[in-house]
Amino acid sequence: MKYPNPVFANFVWAGLILESRLIAIPIILAGLVIEFFFVRRLTGFSVKRSIIADVTMNAASLLLGLILIPLAGFAWEIFVGSLLWELNTQIGSFHPINLMATFILAVLINAVIENFVLRKIFKLEKDKLGFRWLCLANALTVSIALGSLWFFPIKNA
């Protein structure tokens, strides 16, 4: 008698897929360019210092986001996603509601990390308006990553 091989068991959720795009070199480069202009405007730093701040905050959000974005997406799937499924809404992992939640979680996680870096390392004062601008900058970057899934879908191996 043959038993199923657990190696072929797959469980994929939107946060995991999105993170795979957020760490792609073209998305990282686009994010650095987009967020440079926001950093420059928010901080008033010189071009050189703005580049250093941009790279530093994005490095921090990349490293922490590798863990936090998939975990946040997984938590959404386990708690809210399973509740929605139980309510017979037929809302699965890649339903637009779950994709939008994943998008919002990724934007907020990145913006919180980047805001923390700007405040602690670059000694900027706490500013709600600045945080909102970082959310907008990250929304643009995460939109590119999410949009890339539409234009360049993941191919089965």
C-alpha cells in the first residue's frame, strides 16, 4: 500500500506570495526610488543622507518583513479567513478581500518599521503626517509587487 508523500503537501497564502514579490530585485529598486522622494521631502536631508536613510529603512523593512508579512498574512488566514469561510462566504485565500487585507498589512508593517528607523536612527521627531506619507510610499511599492502577480503570474514548476 502506498502512502501520500508529505513533501507534496502545499499550503500557500497571499502574504507568502506577496512577500516573494516584495523581495524581488526590480520591486526593491522601484521601492528605493519611490521612497527616496518621500524621505527627501519628509526629512529635509541632503541627497546623500536621504539615500542613506532610504537604504537603511528599506533594509530594515526587508529583513523584518521577510518574517512579519507572511506571519501577518498567515494570522489573517487562520483567524479572519477561516471565520469568513465558516460563514459560508466562500472567501478563500486569494479572494480580493484577503488580497486587500494582505496589501494593507504589508503597507502598515513596512511603514511602521521604516518610521521606527527614521525616528531612532536618524533622530526624526514623531509625526503622524510623516507616517501617513510613509504609508502612501509603501502603498505604491506594495501595489507594484501585487500588480506584478497579475502581469507576471507564478508559473507551476
